[in-house]
Amino acid sequence: GQKIAIRGPVRVVGPDGYRIETRDVMVDLKQRRLASSGPVSGAMRLGQFRAQSMSADLGERTVTLRGARLKIVQGAVR
């Protein structure tokens, strides 16, 4: 198949301070999907978050966090 297993840490940094860190990721190139089996942490303009795992649809550009906790920074988004 067209799958890639990434063992170890993975860090993604985007515009506006967007950041996701996880580990042990499986990427399905044919389905354009990604899933982590390790914990996830990150930050965005709204605040910081932690989750048990994540999945992403690369075509739709969506990320789903499972077991997530978000710490909102008041006044961060205006």
C-alpha cells in the first residue's frame, strides 16, 4: 500500500503560531489521511491544547483530536 509509518516525534508548525506535536504517526497517502497513536500537544491563537491522539484528513484540511483539553488565553483572539 501507500502507507508511511513515522516512529518517534513529529512536529508541524504553521502560520499565526499554529503548532502540533505528536509521535508515532501513520500516513495513508492514497486516502490522504493521517493518524497518531501517541499523545498530542500544540498551540494556536486561541490557546494551548493536549489530546490522547489525533487524526487528520489532508484533503479536507481538518484535524480531529480525541480526549482533548484546551486552555484558552483570554483576549487572544480579537
